[in-house]
Amino acid sequence: MTIEFRVPATATELVGFSYSPALEAVLSLHVLVEPKHHPVQHPWVRAMRRLPPALKREIDAFSFAFRSYFPEFFFPPPTGELLDFADELERLRRIDPDLTRLEFALPLLTPWPAEGPVRDPDVLSEPAVRRRLSEQAAAVCGETLATLLLDDPGALLERFLRLLEGYWEEAFAEEWRRIEPELADSVTEAGRQIAEHGLYGMLRALWPEVRCDPAAGRFWLERPHDHQVAIGPHEQLALVPSTFVWPHIRVNCDGPWPLGLVFPASSIVREARPRIPPAQLVGILRALADDTRLRALRLIAERPRSTQELAPLVGVSEAALSKHLRVLAEAGLLERSRQGYYVLYRLVPRKVAELAPSLEGFLGENSAPPTLDQRFDA
């Protein structure tokens, strides 16, 4: 099952970038309640042990809303000015109560009690669904929040926003000052990738979560339900970098909220990439230190190719090219698969992605930046 977006490869005007202090705060709460999924952010989890007990209890009470989901009204629009935290809360307070109830109910009603990819808030008025939601909410978040969800979603939203305000004042305002420049740099970097390599060149960096077919003008993500979304001439796809979303990618394919992706900021991706041991690093660098191999690798990066196809493109004999491809494969940069009479070579993106941080880590291993714990202790 997949969520598929259709965007022409050349329609870069249909893409917009944004980031959000409120969304980032909610994603960091997910990290606090699911730390096992986020090893790179463990310093933040440890630092947040200092939160007041009352705030920790409120985070736990609302954890159903961000443990495996988050209310999609936090998704920032791809156009307009970047709002600060206070302005975002004012925008959120104006959300329709029926849509508020729907967003808080979604993580409690899995599977969704209706057919079709679009969730209709009217479904929650059906007696059987309301009864199921009441039972599930009471079991997960307690009678008080369950009653607010069913009968006063506006008050439930206000309580959640007060939780965010307390969390912001205690800890996240300082963290936002640190990470906002990194998010801005991620927008610049992603924009440069689109300018140089097109939209799908940028989206390829999100593999394997995001799969692309540029020729067909589509990309998709494996998700629990099927949904096809075409980005039309009067819409924009929001691309939102985040420090706290790694290793996930969050997607929204339902209106009225902005359509798009929340993807890991480039700084956290570099930090999270596994390091290649020095002995393997030397082998990879030796494999790359040849003009013929580099040209073959660039052609294979476009699509899987056979020796017979590559040889005339690179300008060497098939026998000579086979030796070069064997060197690249032994270094882990290529993998082979047979299709009929032909052996196809394909790039191993993970190994290429690991190369730069491994080299940087080796060259700068004695000058690691301070951890979050060290920053809080300073």
C-alpha cells in the first residue's frame, strides 16, 4: 500500500519550503515518548529529564496524539511568511472544532472506520464510531481527555497548546534558537539540489523512504493506506526540514492541511550516517580514484545498466570494463542482479551516502562538537 504524489519533474513552481517551531516542538515530544526509535536524539532525551514532573505528566497524557502520528494541522503551509511560535499558536486556536476532533481521534481509531483515502469528520458522529472512540480514548488517555475529545474539542486543543507553551518556556525556546539556522540551511541546500538536479534529484536523497519515478512524474511512500495525490497548478507541495523527525519521513496527503513531506534536516542526516571503518574507506577511495570507473558509476547512478550497454558509453572494451565494475562491486559501491542473459549493475546509494561523513569523521575525529548535555551544563 502506498501514498503516491504526482508532480511533473519540471514543475518546480509547485514546490515550496517551510519549517515550523510548533511542529518541531511536537516532533521533539514524539522523540521523548519513543526514544528507542531516535538514537541520534538521545542527548535531548537525557537533557529533558529536568522537566517539571507536572509537565512530564501532561506530556504522557497527550502522548497518544504524537506517539505514532501528529495532528496534521501543525503542518506549515509552503507559502507566506515563517511564523514565530506565538503566532503559530494563534493560528492553531482558530482551527475548526470538528477538524480538531478528527485529528485527535485519528491515532485512536486504527483502522479508520470508513472506506476511502479521505477521512470524513462526520464519521465520528455515528453512534457506533462514537462509542468505540469513547472507549478507546478513555483507555488510552483517561476519562477527562476522552470527554473533551468527544464533547469539547476546542477545550482539548487549548489544553494541548498550553502544554506546548509550558514545554516551550521550560526547554524548547532555547533549543529552537539553536536549530532554526540548521533548518534554514537545509532549505537552502535542498533548493540548491533542485536547481542543479531537479525536484526528483532532491527527492532521491530521501531514499529508501521515498521512491521516485521521474519519467512518470511521481514519487511514493509505503504507508498503511492507498492514496494518490496529484499536485495541480493551484497547489503546492510543502517540503519541511526537521531536526527531530529523523529517521522517519512524515507525509500529509489529506486536505485541508498542506500536502507534503517532513524530511530530516541535512545536519542531522550527516550526524546519523553510519561511519565506514578506515580500512573499508581506503578501499572505496581507491575504487573511485579512476576516471573510467567514475564515468561508469555516473551512468549507473542514472539507472541500472549492463556491461554491454556501458562499454560503448564509457569508451572501453567489455573485458576492460568488467574489471573496473568488479573493483567497484568489491568496494560495495555496486550490486549485481541477473535479468535474462544480462547482468545489471546498480548503485548502492547507502554506501555513497556514507562516504562523505565517514571521511569527515576520520579527518575530524578529535574535534567533535559538544553534546546537548554539555550545552545544558554550560
